Amino acid sequence: MDTSIPPLAALKQEGKMLIGGYKMIDRGFAIEVEEYEAGWSFLLQGDDADHFRSAWELAKEYGSSFGEFLKDHEYTTLFQ
């Protein structure tokens, strides 16, 4: 089993981002967010994914971390 972490550029090409303790995969039609340590994740599709994407872009402009963004918008309640 390969446990190495791929370079950030390779992850971005695949639509994946490592942000703090989280991994976000943007599939275009859906977004999956995984919390690394616990392995918990959630998946948003369609309009929910579009709203998440837009809200995260706005939060980044204001300097929010990804973890703060998830907590502020209550996305942490979706982790299972």
C-alpha cells in the first residue's frame, strides 16, 4: 500500500485539494470532503455542491481557513 502523499500540483489536476486536516475532491457535479484523522466524510451533489463551492470561494477571499469555513456553515454536522 502506497502511503506517500502526492505533490500538490498532481492533486489539483485530479480535482483534489489537501486543506489543513481535510481532503476535498471536486468532481464537478459533486464535492466530497474527508476529515483525515477520523476518516469521516460527506458528499454534496448538484445545487448543494454549487452552493458549497461558491461559499468556499467567498470565505477564502475573507481569509477563512477551511476548518473554520466548515464549522461556520455547519458542514461539520454532515461528517459520518
